[in-house]
Amino acid sequence: MSDLIDLFQHQFMQRALIAAVITGLAAPAVGTYLVQRRLALMGDGIGHVAVTGVAIGLLTGTSPTWTAVVVAILGAIVIELIRERGAAGGDVALALLFYGGLAGGVLLTGIGGQATAALQGFLFGSITTVAVADLLAVLVLATVIVVVGVGLAPQLFAVAQDQEFAQVAGLNVRFYNMLVATLAAVSVTVAMRTVGLLLVSALMVVPVAASQQLTRSFRTTLAAAMAIGAVVSLSGVVVSAYASFSATVATGPTIVILALACFLVTWPVGSLMRRRRRLAEPFPVEEVDDHHVLCEQHVHEHGPECGHLAVEHGDHVDYVHDGHRHAVHVEAGSKHYDEH
Amino acid sequence: MPVTSPVIEVSGASVMIGGRPVLRAIDLQVGAGDFLALMGANGSGKSTLVRAMVGLRPLAGGAVSLFGTPLGDFKEWHRVGFVPQRPGAAAGVPASVWEVVASGRLTRRRLLRPLGRADRAAITDALEVVGLADRAQDGVATLSGGQQQRVLIARALAGEPELFFLDEPTAGVDLPNQHALADALAQLRGRGATIVLVAHELGPLAPLVGRSVVMRDGRIVHDGRPLADHEVHDPRFADAHTHHHHRHDQPRGDHAPHVAAPLGLRPEEH
């Protein structure tokens, strides 16, 4: 344990922690809008395109972070334009762009005389090599994402929920679509150092998938997804650092596996909650006069403690068991159950 | 008496979709307080006309004005409420009924301002009009189809518009929900709103309608007194192609699939 504390005395580990937390906050903030539009894989596509951006940076000797930002934004805008055209082959066109980006990146890296190992750090993340300048860039970009994603939430929500309604409400739908695409591109490059370009989409989407199992409103989904993202990123760094004493454990995949673990926990809880809510839904009150059907003789006494599901039905309670809905009926001093 | 300009003025409007004229030379005026039902068969262009009137479909010719302003210059979208044709109100992420209805308030909210008291009052009022005030915190996806349709109407209502466009609000909605819809629209009419309603069948909405416009094959064929559902399908308004003589009495001969159009090139019908 003291080894671990020693490890976090190092500045590179402290930088890694800061980068992880802000990345974990920013990626789901954009991811929520992508999932809302049913574009969960858009982050993945942008990640592929950004590979070319990184390669251009490595080739020209400029900072790969900034070349990746530029290329990713261009790629995101092209993807958005293709989507907007609504061509039936839109997904095929997107696929062409994705693989073009990945292949182009690997080719350019080779042409530049760099070993693919240089690219490796960007594909799967290398959080412990984050330099001070990189950290500042990540901080600034992530802050912009969070401020825009949360501050413009009413507008972005409306556009993602129902584009036509938003347009008739006077919103500039195209501007907001491009804004989300740009934010997605920026968060891809922000998360590139933490989880890597190939796993970026996971950090944008999996926290949202986990949180929406338990939430009913958009606002809580967004907040919970950001919280999950920050927590799994932070614990991913700590877990992988702790495990690194005994084995080679990459941070990016650890973060993604932890996020998936969150989903595996929330999913059964969520489906249980939904099931219980559905069962407790009151039966509709309808004017039916054949309610007065005496059910079979009943030794069992229904009550709050009897363990049968009690469901509201107008002014009384029905007890559900074995495909029956039994309601207490007192007539002439004696008590029996009606089949409702 | 001053001459007030109509709330909606459509003159000579035509719309092309995919190179084909879908609306042709439409002239229509809607005055303040009108309750107009746009009716007609599937594909007659009634939804397209509404979409052209709110600017979702570009005009190939003619002009549309709302409140006396040409559509291109129109900025007062808070005066317009639109209920699009939707299978439901849900999207990929959960949203509460309150949140969906609150998004209708965006026509009147400034950027980066939280909801004010007037906004909250309007949202609550809209939920009460459609009878869903007790479901405000529930997820929209848990509501029935008819209730989701009422949520979409409440969303349009939240912006407190004077002019409503409703595109097939009763499609696929059961009778009790249609009655709830009719009650909500009756309240709107009572408040003096102008209402343009696209409907295949009016059902419980029929008593509210003050004027029927029937479309056929991209043109208006009736504009005037309200028509009952069965009258809309009167031969005079019926599909343009019914005068062709199909021979229904002869058996088809076999049940083998007809390969009439290799390479997708359909021969002209008839």
C-alpha cells in the first residue's frame, strides 16, 4: 500500500489522475446526446478518423493532440453532413470514412519512418506519459465540453429529442447538430490520451448506458453518466497503478472494463425496478357490472402481510395470485372474495 | 372596421419532393380563431401542406405568410405551436414528461437562462390541459401511445402559441385518448387559438371543427363547411385514378409472384 502512495507522489501520476477525472466528466457529457440521437457509434467513427490526425502530427513533428483535434472536427462535420443528407447508404458512407481514417493513419505513420509503436500509445492510451502541455490542453478542452454540454442542455436536448419540432420552435438545428459533432470530436481527442482512440467511444457511451438503467429523466441521466465516467476513470488509474506492481496492466482498458462492470451492476437492478413498477401499476377503473363474480372457496385470508401482490384498483385493492385478481367483498356480515 | 390580415395566407404554393410536384397551386387563408381540419386520403398532400406552412418543406413556387409576414422573414416562432406526426415521444435516453414539455418553452427562453416562474406556470398549465399533470415526473417511454401524443401536444402548448399545427394527432390513438385530446383542443379553441389539424378521420374531434379542407392528389378539392368522415371519401373527392376501369371480377389466374418490373423499372400503370 505504501508503494502505491509513493507512486502517487510522482508528478506524472498526479497528472494522470487529473487527466482521467476531467476526461471521465467530459466524454459522457457529449455521449449522452449521441445516445439520445441513437448515434452511439459516432464517437467510434470519429476516433478512427482521428488516427489520421495523430499520424499527421507524428509525420510533421507537430503536437499530435492539435492535429488530431483538427482532423477529428473535420471528420465529424463530414459525418454530420452525410447523416443530414439522410442518404439510405449513410451508414456505408460512414464506414468508408472510418476505415479510410484508420488505414490512412497507419500508412502515414509508416511513411514518416515512425514505428507503429508511436501510434500505439494513441490507439490504446498512455495516460502516464501525459506532459504538462498536454494536460493543459486536455483541461481547457474538457472544460469547454462540460460548460457547453451542460449550459446548452435545454437546446441540445430539444434538438436531439425531436429535430423537426426544434426547427419549428425557431432553433438553428443545423448549428446545434454541428456543435454536437464538434464537441464529440473534441472529446475524442481529449480522451485519446486516457483510454485511446479505439476505446474512446466506450467512455462516451458505456457510462450513459449504465446510468440510464436507473434514471427516468434526462437531467439525472446526464449527471449520473458524468459521475460514473469520472469515478471509473479515477479508479481505473488507481487500480491499474496498483496492479502494475505484479503485472502489466494498461490504464485505458481498465477504465473501460470498470465502466462495463457498472453497467453489469445497474442493468439487473434497473430491470428489477422496471418490473416492480409495472406490477404495481393500478388496474384501470372501468364500469363493468359483472365484477360480482364469486371466486372459489378460499381458506387463505388476503391482507398486507399475506405476501400476494397488492395492486390498487379504484377505491380498493386487488390481490394477485395464480392468474386471479381477488378483491375483498363484505356482504350481509360475511366476507368473501370477488374475482375482479 | 379595420381589415385584419389572415393568420395564415398560402397563395399559389407548390411543393416538389424528389422532382415530383406533390402540392400544386394551393390557395388557402386561415383567419384568427379558425378551427380547420385538413382531410384527405393517404398521399393527398395534407401533411406536406402543413410542413410547408411551418417551413419544414421548401416551396417550389408561390408564397406562405404567417401573421402577415412571409415565411422566410418570420421570426416570431413563439406564436406557433407544432405537433409533428410521431410514433412516440421517446428517444435513446430516458426523459421525463416534464422535460419533454419544458422543451416547448424554448421558443420563449433566452440562452443560458434557467426556467423562470412564468415558464414553470406555463408547463404546469400545459400538462393540466392534456390531463397528465400527475405523470409529470414519469419517463415518457412508460406512457401509452395516446398519452405520448398528449405529451407532444402539451409541449406545443407550453410555448403559449396563438396558432397550432397538429399533424395526425389521432392516428393510432384509442378512443378514450381521442376524447382526452378533443377536450384539450376544445380548451385551446376556447382560449381563442387558431388550429390547423391534419386528420385522416376526425372521430371525437368532429364537433370542434368549423371548416373542412379536403385535399386530393396535391390540390384542394373542398374548402368550406365541416364534412363528416364518410363524406370525405365521397367519389367527388376520391382518388384521382378511380375512373380507370380495373377489372376486379376476373380471377388473377395464378398466385405466382408477378415479375413485372425487372431492374426496378416499373411500366406505367394501367
